[in-house]
Amino acid sequence: MANHIPTWEYVKARVLSSGSPLDLRRRSGDAMATAARSVAVRQASAGRVILALGAADGADDASCGVSSRGDDSRQPASTGSRRLETRVDRLHLYEILIRQQSDKLRAFIRSIAFDRDLIEDVFQETVLVAWRQIDTFDRTKPIGPWLRGIARNCLLAQARKRNRAIIDDEAVIGRIDRQMAAGEGAEGDDFGEKSEALRNCMERLGTEQREAIDLCYIREMPATLAADVARITHDAMRKRLQRARADLLDCLRRSNVLESPA
Amino acid sequence: MMPRDPDQYVDRLVSGEPFPSDSAGGVDDPARAGDLLLVHGMLGRFAEGESERSARSLTRALERIADDQRPIRFAWRRLVPLGIAALVMVGVFGLWWNVSSQQRALADLRDGHVRHGMRRYAVEILRAADAAPRVTGSIDVDGAGRMVARIALPPGGPQPELLFGRTADGWWIAEANGSIGHSPDKSVVVAWIRAVAGDAPIPSVDETLARLATDYTVNWTIDEQDPTSVIFNGTRRSADRTEAELVQIRYARSTSRIREILWEWRPPVGSIAQVRQVRATLEERMRPGEEAFLPASLSPADPEAPAASR
């Protein structure tokens, strides 16, 4: 697996060296990459250039935006050379960056929000706001915490707006964020590795827990329906799920994928 | 009430049961609760519909970004008011230029009429089809408001000729008994013509030129037959039906002379005369003398004076 730090500079360097962002897209090869590319191609075919005016021009929303730039942070590259970049180039870079981060970002959102529509809307809002505020991002730092900060603010705004409950326990959310941040900025695709480890742990589950995970998470059945399928009570299904999550957590901790409590 | 046990706490959260938003603070082990929630969030990645949902969401987000940008279209939108303003300015300028040029042309027409001085126009009066044959005559003008009209009347009438004119002092007309009727306005002429021809028109080059800009909508074009000439076409917009419905003036720019004036009434005017059209054509070689415009010479003591001026 290629080692890289998923920062703006890295992606830019990678794209410029490879000559095309498609190499990176092919590696993931999912439908999302195709969809993202189609938008980018439409952008390019429409001749929308002039990157220098780009994202920050529309950075007016800020209802859920954050800034990662401290007093000592360097200015985003607003040099003449950067102004020569095209909007298409910049959007390509952003697509790649977001695609690399999307699984992790979506997992974070799913960890603290439990309404499917809310999750999707917050994800889209986060991608949009991050684009608008990309110039406020300190590119010397990993982008993950910055995106999660935006997502969290978006979640709070959307939850208030829709009167939906989300987790607002700072300790709990802080723990999730720290676990996700572990490995960011280091070598490797940390979330891909964690996901792979989780898949391995799923295979080690007992039959009943494995079935519960398969019905409720893989096939996305409600617990009541899964209980009917498994011919057990609803409470029994919830217990199996609860047990399965605990077993998976133990497995991930044993594998050092997730940090154990001090 | 949310359970304090982290496993039960997470179970309650992810099961979809409603929970109070301020109840999360009571969990005993936030680290474990966070880790379990993270496992829950990570498991969602393996859901069968997750790949499609993720792609759809990202596409929508990128489309929103695309809609958010559109610098070129935005720039054009910003230019639209300027473009409209420019078009309005061009239109206003064009209208001003058109009006201005038209006014200049009319001014040239009037100036030329004044500068050119004394001259004679042969007059041809066309009447309605079922009325008497056409009538001819002449109009002498001097460009300074003076005029003399001589219109041959049909045989059998009170006099062989209609003779009237205008001086600086007013209008005059040669009565049938040879005397001269005077009045400061046209009434003396109108009364006589009304008695004989029934409200027949009294076309006047000076009056027409004076009223052309105010009583008519005028367009002008270059005469295709003679590019040195300009044709003014006036359509009456005033309510005065004694004025001709249409006026056409052919003006020679090279000589500053009106070559022809055509008055046309629709319907014909004059209950007896039934005048449909009066055409006055410049007689290039005829130049009336000063005495032609003097009504005093038409006194009974000198009834031949106008004829002598021809």
C-alpha cells in the first residue's frame, strides 16, 4: 500500500506527478469516484477556469465552518503561480481529497447521528462548506480533524433545525474524534486499515453475533425485522447486536486498531 | 432516562429509540461509549447500500459546488444590467440622433425655403372622381411668408380666377367685383371660398412648413430617382381635418429649393370642390417679381397688376 499523508499538498503533488487524477481514482474504483469524475468533467467541459477566485469566493455561509489556521499558520498559497491554476484543477484536487476522506467522514457522522437523512444531508453540507472554506485550512495539518469539525458544526446546526437529537456529550464525541485522529498524518491509509481490521474481526464473531451484524448492518434491516428473520425476540436481537459491538471493540483494541483506555 | 452503562447507552442510541438530547452526559464510561459508537459508525461502511448512498451524496455535493461557482455565468449576470444600460443608451442616443437629424433636416427645409426667395409653383388640384375635372393655377411664394395664389375657376362661375394672397399685414382676396378684401387672418379668404366651393382647402407652403414639425409625423428618405433630393413624408397627427391628411415634400438639397409639395385629403375636402389632392411643382425658370406680392396693385385702379407680374 502506498504510503502518503492525505493533505492538500500531497494530493496536489500526486496529481501533478501522475499527470492525471485518474490513477488515484482507479485505486478506489468505486461508484463514487465515477460520479465525482463526471461532475469534474462537466466542469472542465464547461470551461470553468480561474481557480484563484475559487472556493473562498463563496465562503459566506460559515454556519458550520471552522478554521484550522492559527496565528502562526502560513497563508494559503495565494501567490501568482497559484492564481494560474485552474478551477478545474482545484476541484479535481478537492474531489480526490474528499473521496479519500469520505468513508472516514461518513463513519464519524454515523457515529454521532442516527437519522439516515440527517447523515446524508450533513455529509453533503460538510463537503460544500469545506470547499467554500478550503483557503482557511492549514495545509500543514491533517485535513481529517478539520473536516470533522465542520461536520460536527453542521450536525449541530441541522439537528437544531430539524429538532433531531444527536450526541452532544463532549467526552463521547472527543473520544470518537481522538480514535479517528489516531494514525492521521502518519503513514498509510489509516481508515482503510481500520476498516479492514474490522472486517477481520467480524469474521471472528460467533454465529449469532455475526448473523445479527449481517442482518442489521450489512442488510440494513430494522432490529424488529431482523429479529423476525432470526426467529428471536426484538430484545434478544438487540442483545446480540450489543454483544457483537462489544466483541468487535475488544477485537479492534486487541489489534491495536483502536486505542485502549489509559 | 438514558442508561449510564455505555453498552446499553449505545444500544439505546442506535436502536432508533427517541432519547433526550441532554441525557448523554450521564454515561459512566464515555471512552467506551465513544468507541462503541465508532464501531457502529464503521460498521455502516459495509452496508449494502452504503456505496450507492455515498456516491449519490458526493455527487450532489459536487453539483452544489458547481452551482456555487459558475464564475463565467455569474460574470455575465453581472454584465446584463450594464448591457441593458448600454442598449438603452444606444437606443436613446439613436432616437436622439434620429430626432435630431430629422429636426435638422426640417430646419434645413425651412431655411432653404426662406433663403431661396421668390419663386412660382404650378398648382394642380385633383378632385373626387365624380366631381369636375382638375383645376390648375399657380402659387407665388417669397419665403418670407408672403404668397399669391391664382386658381383658374371653372367657366360659368362668378369670376374666371380665384386670386388671393398673404402679405406681412394679413390676407387679401380679389372679390368678384374687382375690389380687394382684407383681413388680418385667413377668414376673408375662407368665407369667399366657402361660398363658392364649400370649405375647399387653402394650401399654403409657408403654413405647411411651419406646422410640419408640430402637426405631422414626418419621415424623410433620400429620393431614389434623384439622390440629391430628400422626400419628407408627413402624416397628420393633429385633429384639424382642414389640414391635409398627408403631405409630401420633395426638397433639393443642392439648390435648397422645394421642388414639389403634395397635399392629400382623405376623404376629399370641400362639399362642392371635393378636393382630393393639391400638387405644387416648382417652375424652375419662373421668378415672380416683388410687385406680385403687393395687394395694393390689385386695387380697382390697377386690376391688371398681378397679370403683369407674370
